[in-house]
Amino acid sequence: MTENLKAPAGPSLIFHCGTGSTMTPAVRDFLDAMMAELNDGLPEGRSALDLAVGCVERLEGSGLFNAGKGAIPQSDGVVRRDAGAMEGGSLEALGLSQVRGIPSMARLVAALIGQSAHVHLSGAMVERWAIRHGWTLESGPEEGDPTLFWEGSRGQAGEGTVGCVVRDLRGDLAAVTSTGGIGRMWPGRIGDSPIVGGGFYADNDRGAISMTGVGEAILKAGGGGALLALLSTADGQDPNRILTGFLERILKRFSGEAGCIGIDREGRPFAAHTSSRMVHGLIRPGLCHASDTGEGFF
């Protein structure tokens, strides 16, 4: 944990690859290439949302995590993906859930955000919109096999939800989260990832955050928006204690592991998790760092 809480100058990008994710050789090779590419584009003046979407789109496309190409099926054998994004300046926000056939959920959210007053859309409506606007849906079962439907226990956390938070050159913030859900989930289950204030949130006055872990527990605890509210009203309290205390409460009170990455209202990036590992990385101009251990403010 780094105790230097001085706000960094310039843009910052921080990402995660989900609670429980580990830094395998394949993940390390992929992230090294991704971070080098993103580092080159960070000082170019692109918006925070554009940078965050670009990062998550790469993570989705790798097939290494439970999002995008690597998303796991629900218990009826059908892959349904969730994602959400928010801009901290305009406060435009959108969550998409239960979408079939589109691995690049981050790009789909970016295309739809701000198109209506709604902040959450789901299922067939989103798929039809995508088709009308030139998206090609990947092949897959239209309906699941009912013999696969699982009713035996309450489920378990999957590994590999991905997310990104960015502070751009203008000081604007954005957050994006994308997931395939949790292991053995019921068809129709929606966790925290696509919920505004749950699995993602961004407000230039409070900060920005992307959550990962057991969505049911995260939502019961109030979600990422609640954690940002605590951090933004710390009044001299140690922000590291607030950060770890919130996640420990999720584990102890609601019996779910959780993790997060974010940037606070002062521009300071942070990462924390109650799982044994969580791959996460920080990019600033000329600096790239990724690890699956450690937590706190950078």
C-alpha cells in the first residue's frame, strides 16, 4: 500500500480484471502490450470516457476475463453480458444488461449513452437497436437448454469482471464496467456491474469508481456510489481506512468478496480488494504498473 496521498498531475487511467484474477504469464504479456499502447494515447487529449471505453474494449477482446469474448454462460447455457458507463462532467450514465451476441459491451454502451433519458436498458431492445445500427450479433443459442437450469444453491462468484476509471487532461472523470456475471447464475440475474451507483459511478465532484466481486453483496452495501460518498466527505479521516473498511464490511456483513478501482475527487487513484488476488493496473504518462496484489492509494 502506498501512503503518498498527494494528487498526481496530468491524466491517469486505472483498470481492474476482477476479484480473484491472477497475473499469469498470458495475462502479463497481454497487459504489457495493452498498457504500452494506452500510455502512448493518454496525453493526446482524448475524453475520459473514450479512454475508459478503449481500455475496457481491449480487456473484453482478450478472452482472458469474464467479460466480452471470455464471458461465461448463465445456467441455461446462454451468454448474456452486462456493462455500464458514466461521465463525471455531464453526469450522463447508462447501464445495459442481459444482452446476447455482442462481446464489445463497452463500445455498445458508448454508442447508446446519452441517446435517451433512460439510465438502464436490457435484453432484446438493446439487441434490436444494435442490429438496426449496423452491429453484427455473434451466433449462439436463442434459448437455453432447460436441463442445464440450476436450482441447487445460491451461486458463487465468477472471476474476471473488468473495469476502468480515467481522469483526462481536462480533469474530467469517467468509469466503465463490463461483465459476464457470476458462476451458475439464474437466467435473468443482474448484478452490480450495470447498475448506476452500484458497479460504476463517476462525478467530477466526488470521484469515479468501478466495482467487482459478488454483485448481490455489493448492492446490499450500497454500491460504489456509497463508497465515493464516504471518501468525498472524509473530513480528515484516513481514506485508506475508509476504503478497506467499506470492502471488509461487504465481506463480513453480506458474505461477499469485493474489490474496486477508482480516482477520488482530488485526482488520486486507488485500488482495494478483499479477495486473495485482483489484477489491476495504473497508467500515467510515462508510467505503467500492474499487479495482482497490494491496495490503497497510489
